[in-house]
Amino acid sequence: MQLTYQIHFVDVVLSPTAKHDVGAESSMDQRSIEPAQEFPLGHRAYYMRLAAHGQVVVASNEGEISILSEALQRTGHFALGHKVGSVGLSPDTSRIAITCDRGIRILDAVTGNEIALVPGAFHDAWFDDDDARLWAIRNVSSEQVVAEVRSTHDFAVVHEAEIADPHFSSSWTFYAHPAAGLVTVWAAAGQDGQTSFWLQCTAAGIEVREYLPTDTTPPSFSEDGSEFLVGDDTELRRFGFPDCNLLGQYNVPEEQPALGYEFFYLSAKTALIIVGEGLLAFLDINEMRIDSAVTIRGHEPRPTYEFYPSLANDTELIGDLSGIYRQDAEYFVTSHLALPGEGSGQKHVLVRWRNPLHV
């Protein structure tokens, strides 16, 4: 049985210089995206990263790892036999960097054999898109971490910079910026707060700057890196970069589902956002209005009990979306929870689809 659904949206616009402008309830258009490829992983997609040309590495929390081509054909698959804390793939897809209790393990992406080991306590490791450096965040204490740039040849430290943990015992994660040598690192401590920093590698070392505002999602950048979106449960804000001047704001009305934690520019005018439990929508960036609800064909919202049989009486419609990842301006990859979605047998399906607004 095919289900139809409607998200209850109310348009709210806030410009940097104006008060709230609350419009009437909107009957939103609904758009459907046709998948280009799908791949059932056979394990969980707990950690996932894309290389510079769209290849995918995905790992379960227990250390089962899959490497896939740009078109989602599996090129490598192995089990490490231990838990991992993060995963990254080199631009030429020959090596994987994982963090675990032993430190950073550099693995052959085909065989899973260890190439190198960097001992220590690390939150994350990230290959730059040009393969010129391996970024790492090393834990020093609950109050401090060290950002490192390491050689991708012998993995020795080239530059490092201390960063005070603004929330104490945060979890630190890297996120991409379109410019070479520039990355975002997000310090997240749950209800204690979140802070984003941008790190730039220069000949002199690592420059560290804090984003404004704090207590938001990590920033999601436009294709040219000149602006970004951040949000929380109740609002989404658009800022210029690097000056962080407020360009626009969307406040979520009480009647509407809360925002998710991922936002992506589809064009200079439209962003893809998550609302409620795994539901998608298009946001008009210039007007800061939700424009239409979006579904991926074959992954339309279903009653909660279909994902979680133990919740037999829960009929609320939710989506199966777990994460969104940009391959390039034209294609995205999303991870989806396979049915049923609870228990130790939880698995994910990857879907590749074309940006419907790409010209």
C-alpha cells in the first residue's frame, strides 16, 4: 500500500533587520526524487565519509567496513573485529584512516591490512581532498585537544595547534569546506553545548578561529564557500563566510515538526533540509521559507511500527532517512534504515540520487 503524507508547515520569515512575518498556513507542493542507484549494505552505516571524487567508505560501530565506488558498487569489504570511532577515505581510495582505542589505524582499502599506526587518543582523522595532509584531533584532557596536520607519506606531525574545549569532554568531528587547506571541526557535548571552529593550514602552521554562533549544528557551506547554514531544533540561520554576518533566519512555528541536523545547498536559491523524523523539504534560501516537501521514491514515510515492531500502536508517519552526504554539485548519497529498524540486526541501504535543481 502506498502512503501519502503532508507535513504541516507554517511560513515564518525573519530578515536580519525585520521582525517576524508570519504567513498563513501553506499547502506545500510535494516532490519525488528518483534514485539513480541503491545498495543494501548488509550492516549498519554508523560512520560514513565520501572521498574527493564521490567514493564512499562506511563502517558499523563494530568495525565492519564497506568501500563503494561513486555509483555505489562495492569495491572492498572486511571486518576489523573491534569498534571504531571514525572513518575516512583517501582521495585515491587506496587507504582508510580509522580512529579506535589503539589510535589512528591506516588501512589498505582493498585488503584491510594495516599500513601504519599512529598511537594515541584521537577523536577523528580526515584526509584532505588533495591528499596533501591528514587532519587529526588528538585528545589531551577534558579541557583541551590538539589539532594536527600530518604527512600522508609517513604520518608524522607537520603542524599542530592547541584548542581549549569550550564544553569539557566534547566529541570532536571534522567537516568539509570547499577551499583547500581549510576544514571545520565541531565540538559537541550534548546539552552542554556545541561549538564550531575553522582550521586553516598555512606554511606557518594551523590558524584556529571560532565560528559564531555557538550551540548549533556544524556549518553546511554553499558550493563556493561564501556562506553557510546552521541550525538547531527551532531555527535555521544563514551566514556569510568568513565574516559570519547574518543573512537570513527561519524560525520553526510550534505547529511544525522540529528541524533535523543536516542542511545542504542544492543551488544558490534552494537548500535541502530535514524536518521531523527523517522527512525532507526544500527551503527557499532567499526568502527563508519552506517551499515543498520531498520524498525519495521507495523511501516514502511509513508508520513508526513498520520500522520498530515493538511500537505496535505507534502509527505516526516517519522517514527512514539516517544521513545525507554530498558527492558533488550533481549527486547526493543518502543512508536509509532497512526494515525492520530495531535490534542488533539493524542495517542500512545507501541511495544515490541526482540533485533535481542541478543545471
